[in-house]
Amino acid sequence: MAKLAFIGLGLMGTPMATRLLEAGHHVTVWNRTAGKTEPLTDRGATAAATPMEAVASVDAAITMVTNAAALEQVVFGENGVAAALAPGQLLIDMSTVGPDAVRSIASRLPDGVVVVDAPVRGSVPQASTGRLAVYVGADEDGFARVQPILAPLGTLHHVGELGAGAATKVVVNSTLGAAIAAFGEALALGDDFGLERSVVLDVLGDTPIASTVEAKRANVESGNYPANFKLSLALKDLNLVVQIAGRSGRRLDLAEASRDWLQQAAEAGAGDLDYSAVIPTITARTPPARS
Ligand code: NA7
């Protein structure tokens, strides 16, 4: 079993680090808000005082933080992992930050530190039960090294070289934005026709957005949107989609429209709720005009 550092114990990081620990890896954890290390140390993990301290003598450092700025902070900020990583050690970034951020980090680390991008599809239930899809960007050797480490988290897909995992994740999440916006707009339309909500939810369960309906129906029916995947993070991902497409000279209308809905919901205060909390923004009778 490997010696690991796990940095970033948010909604996803906590169950993922727990899985790695329960699989028998030796795990040292660090989180900006130190109190979140407690559930892990209770199960036998070691807590480090800084990211730099966490990675000393580990086989692999895993990062699972909000965005590119947070990744930059834990890698190159004060007491960041870059100060301690040595040739032969692995840095596995599992955050959703896009390929540019991953390649930039890799280019600034000492020669011999192997960087692998391995973002995941799935949210808290899949993270807790080892059913994530992990998109790995690495050369053959890097993939062979991360495979036994990450296997307890779910199914690994070797999708290409460094950056390909991060790119794949952006592609995947472009569909997530479109599906949740389509769900909200279908409900809004049903309301306008005067159809029963429960009937509309039943029939939408048999359409191309069925899996989204199944996953989020309880939230819609209860009006409660506890975060499995924060709306602010879905908005970050759709912004990545739009920006990356823009740099390639493209306009992706569906991505822009779903980004705009998420932006409106975030402005209405739903950023820390589940991303499905965009639905009440869409179904409101007098939504704010699109800019
Ligand atoms: P969460 O639950 O919002 O957790 C985010 C984590 O990132 C959490 O541990 C944060 O620490 C940490 N974070 C955020 N900013 C920083 C900075 N500046 N420095 C250090 N640590 C930071 O997100 P999820 O777990 O759902 O998702 C994580 C990633 O996977 C994200 O890219 C998603 O899009 C997919 P905190 O506890 O707030 O101190």
C-alpha cells in the first residue's frame, strides 16, 4: 500500500480520502479549515500542519480543491507542496481545473516530479462507495503508477497524456449544465401548460435527461437542495467550457445558456446549494431578463 498525502477535504475530498484510508493506504491529510481533518484522523489518518509537511516522503500527493486559484495556492503558495516535492514523487490533481492549469503546474515543478491529472465524474454518493469515474491524463508509466493508488475510488479511464483527464472532465460537465437547464425549462413549460408537477416528473423520467431527473427529483419535490455538487462549482465548470471554447474560436450556445442560468441562481444566493437549485430560478414566473 502507498503513502499518500490528501489535500482538500471538502464535500468530495472527505469521502475520497476516507476510501483511500479504508483501502489500506497510509494517508496524511491537510485542509485549509483544519477542523475538517477530524473525521479522517478519527479513522487513523495523520493530520499535517501545512501542505508542504503533508507531502514529505509520500509516494503521491493528491489535491482535491475548488478551482485553479486554490490549486495554485496549495502547490505554490506559502508552505505549498512544491517546496517539498522531490523527483520520483507523484502529484495527482483530482480537482476540476481544466488542462491549462494542470500543464502550468507541471511545467513549474522540479524535473522528475510526475504530475497526473485525474478528475472525477460522480458526486458524494459515488465518492463514498467507490463508484467514481476517474479520467486520467498521464503517460503509460504515470498511469501504471496511479492505478493501484486510485483503484479504491472507482473506475479509472486512461484518456490520454497530461491534461487529457482535465479536458475530458470539462467535456463531461458541459453536458451536466445542459441537462439540468433542460430539466428546469421542461418543468417551467409544464407549469405554463398547467400540468401536474408529479405527472411531468414521471414522464421526464423516460426522456434523454432521465438520469438527471432521477438524481434530482427529490430535491425538486421537497424544495430542499442540499449540496452533493455545489452550484458555484458547476458555474465554475461552465465558465471553463465557455472560455476554452472561446479560445478555440467557438461559441457553444447551450453551454452559454446553462452558464447564464447558473449565474442567475448564484446571484440569487444559491451558490452553496446543490447545482439543481438552478431549477427554482428557471421555473420562477418572472425570471430576471437575460443579459
Ligand atoms: P468543496 O466542498 O467546495 O471543497 C473545496 C475544497 O477546496 C475544500 O477543502 C476547501 O478548503 C479547499 N480550498 C478552497 N480554496 C482553497 C485555497 N485557496 N487554499 C486551500 N484550500 C482551498 O468542493 P468539492 O469537494 O465538491 O469539489 C472539489 C473539486 O472537485 C472541485 O474542483 C469540483 O469542481 C470537483 P476549506 O474546507 O474551504 O477550508
